[in-house]
Amino acid sequence: MSNTENKTKVKVEDLNLWYGDNHALHNISVDLFENKITALIGPSGCGKSTFLRCVNRMNDLINSVRIDGEIIIDNKNIYDKDVDEVSVRKRVGMVFQQPNPFPKTIYDNVAYAPLKHGITKKGKECNELVESSLIKAGLWDEVKDKLGQPGTSLSGGQQQRLCIARTIAIKPEVILMDEPTSALDPISTEKIEALMLELKNDYTIVTVTHNMQQAARVADYTAFFHLGKLIEYDKTDIIFVNPGNKKTEDYITGRFG
């Protein structure tokens, strides 16, 4: 794939991952571009979420995992011995499939990590960070009068936007989204998609989706995974209109998966 106009934010080279004896990711090499949305598509169990979790070292939490290869963010391999995984997760935020607000107030959901990491101080500075994060997540107008209520009191779609606000609050550079709309209704899904398109102005976004239409609507680039291998990666319109690989075409046209 030729690419001249984009800056690489995350460079993955020869990434392999094993769960025990199970070789789950095979020699993945890919450049993820700055201020673009990259969608990872492919059948269930093909390695999309496993790959996504490599980018913020979430797989480190699983004892049986062994990882080989490099993931370079801004010229530094995040798997180098001198890199602390907590610092990686500050730069690479994650939004999960099921909205998972903390059992705290709406305000504290957003303020908790920035206060803990010393990104902000209690008081006016923190109030401004909470407000700006909720504005960026498209939620401020709906919650500004109930910041003291539990985050869990919100609707599913609002909870997911609260989780996005919480992610933004630690000022990451990359946002990973693991099927962020699969648990949501169509209206909430539309809001999150619109939000993703807005957020890419400030962040590099990598999203896993089972929804082909969603990938076609929001992603600049699409990567097709199958059986732990990256089969094809290109601009989204090329992948959907003129894929270079028969497997990609079969998956997109619904012949399997």
C-alpha cells in the first residue's frame, strides 16, 4: 500500500502473539496514521481485539501471553524494557464494548484518573478539564446540571460517551475502541460515529467493528484480519470497492464470517 500524505503514529513491525501454545497473531506489520480512523474488521476470533489490546499493552495482564515484535509510537517501542505500561496507557486510551463507568459521580468518572496521575489539580483547573472533556465527548449539555449523579444513572449511549470523556481527560494521543457501539441502539450509535469523526481531528483512532457499514462510514483506513493474520490493509474505499484479496472480498460481500 503506498502512502505519501499521512504521518505514521503507530508502527507495528512483525508482531506475533501466543496465548500459551496458541499462536493468535502472525507477523502483523502495519502503519496506523495520525489523525485518521482505522477500522479493524474480520470474523469473530480472528485477532482484531487481541491486536488492539497489544497497542496499549492490555494483554500484559494475561499470564499466558507471549509477545514478539515491535509497536513503535513516536519512535519508541512500547515493549522496550524501560517503558512502563501505565505510561503507555496514559498515551493510548481505550473504550470498551460495554460502557463501563466507574461507580462514582459523572464528575468523578472524568476527574478520577487526571487527579490520580497529577494531570490536573482539584478545583477550577479540574472543573475546566471535566467540562472540556464532556464537551469533546458530546455529553456536556445533557449532564451539566447533574454532575453529582452516578455515572451509572445515564442511558447506555450516554454512559459510552462518558467513557469516551473519561478517556479524553487523560489527554491521550491514540484512542482504541473495541466495538464501541455494538451494545447501543441506532441513535446512540449515530452519535458515537459522529463523535469519532470529530475526535480524529485531535486523536489517532483505531476501532474494532463487526459492522461493515460503520467501517465504511467512519474509517479512513480498514484492516481485514483472518485467522490471526492481517490479510489486507488499505484506504477504506479501496477495501470496500476494489479489494486486492479474494478473502477480503468474500468477507465484505458476506460469503463468510
